[in-house]
Amino acid sequence: MATRSSSTKKKKRPPPPSLRTLSKAEARKQPKPIAKKEPRSPPYLYVGSPEQEALLVQELGVSARPVAAGIVGADVRRDPAFARQILAAPQPISADTREALATALIALIDKASVSPRAVHVFTPEMARQGSARKSAHPLAQDAAQLQEIVQLKVDGRREKGKLGPITPHLLQVLLLGATEGLVAITDVTDGPFGKVTVGDALASWPVPFNGGRAIKETSRDAPSSAHRKLDEAMAWLGIKVSKNDVVLDLGAAPGGWTRVMRDAGARVIAVDRAALDATLAKDPLVTHLKTDALSIDFAAQGASIVLCDVIWTPDNALVVAERVLKTTSVRAAVITLKLKEPIDWDTLHKAQNLVRDLPGHWTGRLKHLMANKLEVTLLLRRS
């Protein structure tokens, strides 16, 4: 059998650079590895509704970026209309178990030397399906259980003297997984208008509601689902309605807001050209005026609370707000600004300016409530 001569043998190729030791000259020519940077947590997190997330991003400006459904991070501290809660300086946190996560949260409290007045553990909101109530988040039970464990640990440490007197801080945890999320320890008196009374939702920022949710949406024996907005708005206002109140309900039909006020015992003047619910129409403490809402003299009616949910332009809603501020009998107002795409930001800025420049005896807020659709609610309260 013939053999191949050694002169015809293939020469061995040198190993590729990845498999051999490089010379110093070759090493200098190699590209430097780029260090992998951990994603930076934004200085502020804003909590709103998933449906209006794009508007919240637009309102916050160029630094805004979505973090989770309805949660937007930004480099600026503001009080946007489309956010109901803020977390300052959030930090990522995770653990292998729920108990370990609770222990890590307690360690953060100790490190910050605070004794939080409340523990808030919450999840992003689910998107609304039509007019139905929002469904629970898949992590809602995890959040509730974590909150219970952490609260028990906080209470136990207080009883043992390991935590000092209660400080005006919230321990806020945005749960993004069963045992991971973002945590912030925030001073609840650090409001948009200076230091405020602890627990006053209308003036504080962050607000004292868990995740910015003033109430849990519930069903009510009412002519419509509109009561959800008013129930939530009244929680933000923090006022008690009684039989001594005269409520002026502009755009009342079919009577969802009128029903809420009657349930609280107030007398109601319902203003709407359309018909009221039959039961409300027969109520002796409900007066139905079939006339234009802007034709009503607030002072002449002796109104102490003004409600406005009329389907008209935001400019008309601001006219109602200005008249509220000039009527000495009125002590609170809830006014809806109906919006359309594209959003008229100039009008929203007018509303924000109205809130910013309120007389000293008034407090106000412009917020997209959890029950709102494409609208925001102007909340006004006399001291």
C-alpha cells in the first residue's frame, strides 16, 4: 500500500487566540471587556392606573420610564395628576422566602432608624375591563401575607422596646414577584405644599393610602357605578357628610352621586335635565332641578358641598371650581374634568395652577382616581 510522503502532509494551523496564550503585543490590541452595569433604580416611583400609564409618562417628562403596569420611574419629584402615590429613593429587595424578605425589610427599618407609622405592601394595578371593578393582582395574596408578617414583626419589636416612638414614615413595598420588589421608607409629612398633618391625604405626598388606593372598590345599591368615583373622592377629602349638609349635585342623573350623599344623611339638590332614578325622585330630601348646571346660584341654594360630574369641556369645570372658591357656604367640592385625546395639557396646567394658588384657607388636589377613566378629579376642601 502506497504511503503519503511527509512533504505532502498538511501543516498544523495555530490554535485560535481564544485557545492559546496571547503575546503582550496581541493582548494590547484586544478590546477591553465592558463591565455589566446593574440597572439603576429611578429616584422616584409614581403609582397610577395601567390605562393612563402613557399619560403619566408624558406628564413626568423625558426622564420618565415604565417599571411595571401603571408604575413609572422618573428623576424628578412632582405631584402629577395621573399618579396617586409616590415612593422616594426605592431600592430593589429580594429573598429566598417570604419570611426572609420580611426580615430584610426589618433590617432596613433598623438601618434607617425609623419606627414607621404604617406598613404598605402593594402590587401594580390590573387594567380595568370596561366598567367592571378592577380584578385582584395575581400577587395580591402574597402582598397581604407579607404585610401581615412585617406588621407583626414591627409590633413585636415595639413591645420589646427595640423600636422607638412612632415616626411619620411609611414602609412602602412594591411587590413585583412573590419574594422580590422595590422598597422605600418615606416621610409622609413631606407634602407638595410643605409640612402637613400626618394622615391628611389631600395635602401629604406620599399619601397615607396603601399603594395610593383610597378604598377597595365595592358594589352599592345605586343607580349607576359612578358612586365609585365619589366614594374614593370623599376618602381623599377626609370629610364627614351629615344631615346638616346641603349638597349641590351638578349633572346628577341618574343619581349615583346623589345616592351616596343621601346615604350619608345630607339633603341633595340634584341638577340635571335628564330624569333621576325613580326612588331618588320620590325622596323628600332630594330636590330635582331640570335646568342648566351653570345657571345655579351656589350661595342662594345654601350649598355646603358641590359635586360636578357633567359631561362638558374642562373649561366649564374650572368655572365651577372658581365659583366654589367664591361661595362662603361651600366647604368642599368634587369636580370631574372630562378629557379627550389628544389631551389638552394647557387646561390641565390651569387646573394645577388653580390648586397651587388656592387661598390659604383652602386645600386642593388634582388626581386621576382609581375609578376614573379618561378624566381627572379636582378635590377642594376649606379648612
